[in-house]
Amino acid sequence: MSQSTIANDRVASPRRIAALALPALVVLAAEPLYVLVDTAVVGHLGRVPLAAVAVGGTVMTLTAWLGTVVAYGTTGRAARHFGAGDRAAAVAEGVQASWSALGAGLLVVVGMQLGGGALAGALAGGGEVAVAAGEWLRIAAFGAPGLLLAAAGNGWLRGVQDTRRPLAFVVGPNLLSAVLCPVLVYPLGMGLIGSAVANVIAQTLSGVLFAAALVAERAALRPRPRVIGQQLVLSRDLLIRGVAFQASFLSATAVAARFGAATVGAHQIAVQLWFFAALVLDALAIAAQALVGAALGAGDDAAARALARRIGRLGAVCGTAFAVLAAAGAGIVPTWFSSDPAVHEQALVAWPWFAAMLPLAGVVFALDGVLIGAGDIRYLRNLTVVGALGGFLPAIWLAHALGLGLGGIWAGLMLFVVIRLVGLLLRLRTGAWAVTGAVRTERRAGSTAA
């Protein structure tokens, strides 16, 4: 057996993938599971609190996506150093990413105190939903620094292929908060505000635990503005990609709100389940980021290509399994989050679209992880912007103009997924993404353009 074949089997084996993906799966599931619990608790307060969490939660999703940018960018850079045999350099990426995360989190806190109410009003179209959402936002924003510190910690730990420590750092705080949320909302009488306080507790505690793990590495903790600047430049494409996602989902919530409280409440239920499925399926993507980055850092592009094929197939299988579960729960799951028949009726409008796109999404999320691990972010940026501007956004605003309701909004999401799937498959076929070395050097002649 050749050296290339041995490396290929070692890096791309199902056991190796599972060893990274399964712990990551628990970590990824913890946050959306808590959000689902939070939605269920608040949903039984009535339509207005549920709609307020839909609006406020969508705004805070911007912070979560910023955390995804930090985590994914850090994973790819750290994994290449780790694959090249330089763990210290991989940890150093985590130190500087943590400083960036802390600064961004503090900016979110200040921004939401100054403009959270106005932003909630713009999304909700005014009224009591806007007022309640603004109050929730101003408190929930205090969890942003911890949330982003945890994202940076997840990033460098994944890069060194350690997905076990994050289990305690994420699951523990979220379990505590899941217990506190109903207690704060009901027995202590805090109502909607209790939900926001429980969020802050979980996110802050998680951020502290990840920061402590970084300190335990005995790495130099001094911020290095030059390195931070380089990271920000390298992450610009992920940031633009994240903005495209958030513009799309914010617009979808804004359109749903204009069809009434029952519609936006049902959209909140469906979209949170969508985010839950996406993050769970992203366990494969995280394994791909760590393994592809390490393989390319070690100079083994054959292993990276084999892993890409295997990860794509596993994504299709997992997405199909989710689709079967979603279809079976169509008449039951919405009742867990609201007792309002109007909300149930609207949820059933979105459900066929939700279930049908899951097998396609499983492949998309898996291949996203492959290209992120390879550092082929520019192509992903361009593909996402094309899908958002050419598919999702026109479709949802057309749904508003024509009065197509929640079905039109979710048809737009399906179009977005299909555009990305086609673009990813074409990119994988060319092989231009598989650039080796401890630091990715972009190829010329537009090889990474979409």
C-alpha cells in the first residue's frame, strides 16, 4: 500500500470523522436545543411574547453568525498549523481570535443599548411586539461577549482536533440556563425578560470556561494588533458571506411579521427548527474543517479530496434522516411551541418546504465545511451572495408583494439551497479548492472566484 493511500485512509476514515463529528454534534445541538426550550416556554405566554422572541432572536442571530465567522475562520487557520506539526501556532490563532471576539461582543452590547429598540421596531413594524422585542434585546445583548469568546474557543480547539472539552464548556451552561428559564419566566414572574436573563447567564459562563482553557495552554496572551488585523482581513469573505445570510433571514422575518403575529410566530418555530437541523448537520462540516485543513497543511491533497467525497455522501444520508423525522412530526411538533391554533395552521404551510430541502441541505452544509477547511472562502462568499441576491431575497419580497404568505417565504429558502448546492458541486469537481501548505496561498487567474 502506498504512502498516499495510507494517509488517505487515515484521514478520511468514517471512524476518524465520527471521532470529531459526534462530540461536535452535542456541542452544536446544545445552543439550538436551548433556544427551542426558550421558544416553548415563551410561546405559552401568548402571541405577542412569542412574536417578540421571533423578532429579537432574529436580531441576536446576527451575533451568533458573527460567532460562526470567528469559529470557522479560526478552525481553518489553526488546523493548517496543526497539520504542519505546529500546535503552538494553532493555539496562538485562538488567542488573537479571542481578543477580536471580546471586542466585537462589547460593541454588540453598546449597539443594542443604543439602537436595539429602533431595530426591533423596524423589523416588527411597530406596535406592542416591537416594544417587547426591544426590551428583550437590550438585556439579551449582554451575553454577546461570552457568546463570541466561546466561538473563538471552539474554533481553535476544533483546529487542534479537540472536540471533547467543548462538551462541558457549552452543554453545562446551557443545561443550567434551560432549568433557569422557566423558573425565571413563571414562578419568579419575570415573564419575557426572564428568557433574556437566562440567555445571558448561559453565554457568559460558556465564554469564561473557554477563556480559562486558553489560559491553561500557557500561551502568550498579549494582543497583537498586526496578527488580529491579518485575521480580520482573512475573515472578510466569511463576514460578507454572513451578512448575506443575515440580510436574507432578517428580511424573511420582516416579511413574515407583515402577515400577522400568527404567521411570524409560526415562522419562528419553523426557522428555529431549521437552524437546529443546520447546526446539527454542521457536525460533519466541523469534522471536515479540521480534517481537510490538517490534510492540506500536511501537504496531502489526495486525502482532502477523498474526505470531501465521503463527507458529501454522509451529509446526504443525514439530511434524508432529518427529512423523514420532520415529515413524521408535521402535525405534532408545532404544538410543543404554541397552543394557538392559528400558529399551528401557519406552521403547516411552511412544513413541506422545510422537510423537502433537508436532504439537499445536508450535502450543502457538509461541502461548506470542506471548502472552509481548505480556506476557499472567497468562492463561498461569492456563491452565497449570488444565492441571496439572485434567489432568496427576490423570492421573499415577491412573496410579500403577491401576498403568498409563509409558503412563498419558504420557497425562497429552497431556491437559496438549490443555488448553493449546484455551485458547491461544480467547485468540488474542478479541484481548485485543494491548495496545500501551512498557510493557504491563493492561486492566480481567478481560481477562487465564483
